[in-house]
Amino acid sequence: MLKIENLSVYYGQALALENINITVPEKGLTAIIGPNGAGKSTLLKAISRIVDPSRGSILFKERLLLDYGSSEVARMGIAYCPEGRRPFREMSVMDNLLVGGYTLSKSELRNQLNFVLEFFPILSERRRQDAGTLSGGEQQILAIARALMSQPSLLLIDEPSLGLSPANVEVVEKTVEDIKGRGMSVLMVEGNIDVVRYIADSVYVFDHGVSVFHGAVSDIMKDANLSRSYFGI
């Protein structure tokens, strides 16, 4: 579904990503893990066309994304759930979801809203509540649900466990696993390897803008140097 080749991104003179090669299949969860400042979030921003690569290519269903802007990429079927949840705090849960479906027709919006509220019953219960009054875990679920409102075929999720309690991290992990179970493609950035340990089909490890490993989580655990260097395991 998504193929990235030789992608490099600079912020001014500072290198953020260098010669990144990644393939995301049509179904399943691909995880990008690594320490802070490794370039993980920059990758998602490049795919979403929020930042411009200096070289390389990003193909989504055989279409070169570098020829399009962020709103066009969203209409192609790529939804981006950014780090930090970022709800519209003074708007209701329902209105936040409706904003997520701005690319849909009225009938599509109605159908997708029904699907999302059924998929996330906690949001159905809170639909008239201001988003800013939700717990951190509920806000993260809202952020994911808002991204799903656009009916994406590829969901990008950035650091969903960041700042959450262990109990809420488990809820978010289960949510992502359920989305994967629906047959959607998910590319998720995560600093906590425990979040993806049992749900990721494939893992890339980033360090200082470079991909240093690709394989299964179990392979990381078997490599003492890799697990100790990047995750303290």
C-alpha cells in the first residue's frame, strides 16, 4: 500500500531523516520505534505532506505523494492522528468527529459517524461532552476516532501512549489492535516498545534519523545489544 524509498528530510541544515526505506502492506500494523529525536514523527509528517522531503519518493497505491498537498493526500485515504491528541477542547465530542469527516458526502458522513460511535461506545456516551473535559485516554481514543472519520485505508498514529497512565495505555493498545483486526493498514510511531510488542506485524527501529533495524519484535528481544541500546531491556 505504501512504499518509501531513499527518503531524506532536513529542517534547515539539520538532518531529520536519511535514506529511509519502508514498505507498509495492505493489512496489518507496521510500527516505527526508537528514542526521542530519532525522526519517527517526521516520517509521518512527510507522508502526510506536512513537511517536504529533500529527496526520495513516497508511493501510496502507486501514486507519488510528493505531487500532492496535505488535503489531497487526506482525500486519497491517508489519515494522520498527530502526537499529543490535540482535540478541539471547547467543541463537543460529536463536533470533533464531524470535523474529521469533512471530506465525506452527507450520506457517507452519517454512515461513518454511526460506525465510529458503535466502534467506540465510550465516545457515544460522551458525545455531548466538551472534548477538553475527557480523560487523557479518552482524548486519545477521540483523536483516533476523528482520524477514522475520513474512511481511510491507511491510518498514521503518532505516539498514542505518550503521557498516558498504564491503564489508559492498555486501552489505547486494545483500540489499535481492534482497528488492525478490521483489516485496516496502520503505521504507528511509538516510543514504548511494550505498546507494540504483541500487536505489530513488522517493526522498524530509528536512531538519529536512520533506520537501523527491520523485522519482528521478537527479533529485537533476541538481540541483546539492540534491546539494551534502544529500550533498556
